[in-house]
Amino acid sequence: MNRLKLVAALFAAALVSGPLAAQTVDEVNAKFNEAAELINAKKLPDAIPALEQTIELGLKVGEEALPTVQQAQKLLPNCYYYKGGITARSGDMEGALAALTKANELGELYGDMKTVNNSRNLISQVYRAMGADAFNNKDYAKAAEIFSKGFEANPTDTELGLNLAKSYAEMGDKAKAYEVYGQIIALEGRHSKYAEPAQQAKEEMATYILIDAAAAAKNKDFDNVAALTQQVFDVDSTNADAAMLYILTANNVQKYDKVIELGEFAVTVQTDPEKKSDAYFFLGSAYQNTENKDKAIAAYKNVLTGEYVATAKAQIAALSK
């Protein structure tokens, strides 16, 4: 082709490119309007293909279609979120997770943090529902496998977190259980709404630690009891059961200095009158065995109920001679 014909061809192409671009922008807008009509009719999941095509076509057109592309990007994450909710209600949990994961990813990509948060909340609820049967049937390994995915997606779902921690503990992986309980307890510092689940996490964690402490106490392993009860106090500084187990074990292995060291505290944190009397009895016994008669009598006088009342009275009589 000679130079004259080449220039003519390029000129002709330039003339054609303008109308084609304008027509393509119109197509982008038409596709977006199609999606908008579906959204206005509350058919958000049905609008997803049209929104995705709007974005795809608009990016090919370039800057001229950018405003329409941005509108489509703003709407798309929320449409996936609604699709996830509808799919979950139909019972298709895997399909719901796929849609909600897409909503979360697109929300992060396009800066829609409201949809990101909503999606993560619903993802964890879906996992909670998926693991419920296994949890209720005490198949804790399977429950933990499911719940861990939901808690990873939404670490502020305390109900799911508590179920996950219990699953780990019941299947024997207490290290993982305590890690999850710790995460829930830490949420308390973020907002008052987490106070109740944080308290539940403290109580459950303390209970599991105390199970091990009680086993150590049965073997008269005072050092292990001391270490484990300290773990309880790190979580719940006024735990009455931990304090009582500590002084009981110390008394049984005749470490009376340890009973005296924690005895007054153990008395103070008891809320049950009988247990408070028991704590006073062990304290009195420790003082008596370390030859502190006056403090022994004072402690025994506070043994007012429970199985040690008669013994405490007898010791007061003996020490008062």
C-alpha cells in the first residue's frame, strides 16, 4: 500500500473509532441500568451478572466509562452478600460460603467495609450452623475443624469462639482451647458488649485448668497444683475454687507455711458459708501446726458450719487449756 492509501486508511479508522467508543459506553450504561432495575426490584443476586459485565466492559472502554464502573463496583459486594444470605436460608451452606467469601473479597477490593463486616459476621454464623450437629453429638474434632474456619473469618463471634474453645478442650487440645479463650477475654478491652462472653471464657478456662489441678492434688503433687492454680488466678484473680484447692493440697502435704501464705485470701474469696468455714479450719490447722496458738484459736472460732465444726471446737478447747 502506498503512503497515500495508508494515510487514508488510518484516517478512516480514526473516524470510525469515535462512534464505536460512544456506542460501547452506551452498552456499558445499558448493562448497568439492567442491573439497577433488578436491584430496585429487590432481585440483588440476579443483578450480579449484569454488574460484572458492566465492570468488564467499562474497563475495556476506559476513562469515559469509569463513573459507571465505579457505581457497579460499589453495588456488587452487597449483591453477593444478599446472595449468600438467601443461599444460607435455602440450606446450601457451601454455596452460601462461596457467595459470602466473594462479598468479603470484593468489599475489601472496592473499599466497602460495611459489607466486609456483614459478610464476615454471616460467614461465622454459617460455620456455626454447619458445626452444630457435630458439637451437639460431641464429635468435637469435627466441630473444631468447622468452627475454626468461622472463627478465623470472624474472631469477634464470641459464641462461635466459645464453642471452638470447648471443642478443643474436650478433644484434649487444651493449649489451643486456652489460646481461643484468651482471644475472647482480650475482646473485653475493646467494648463493653464483650464483657459477658469474656467472663464466660474466664470461667470455662479456669474450670478446665482446675480439672488438671485436681488430678495433681489427688497425687499430692503440690508444685503442679501451685503452678496450675496460678494459671487460674492469671485468668480469674479471685477464683474461690482455685484458692481452696491450693490450701487443701498444701494442708494435705503439710506445707503449713503455704496454707498461711494464701489462707486469708482463700477465706476472703469464698462466697459459700460452708466453704468459708472449711478455709478457716485449714488456716487454723496451719497456725496450730506452726505453734501460733492465738491465731489458730481465732481461725477455728470462724468455723461455723460444715463438717469441721466439732473438730474446730475440740481444738479450741485443747488450745485454751
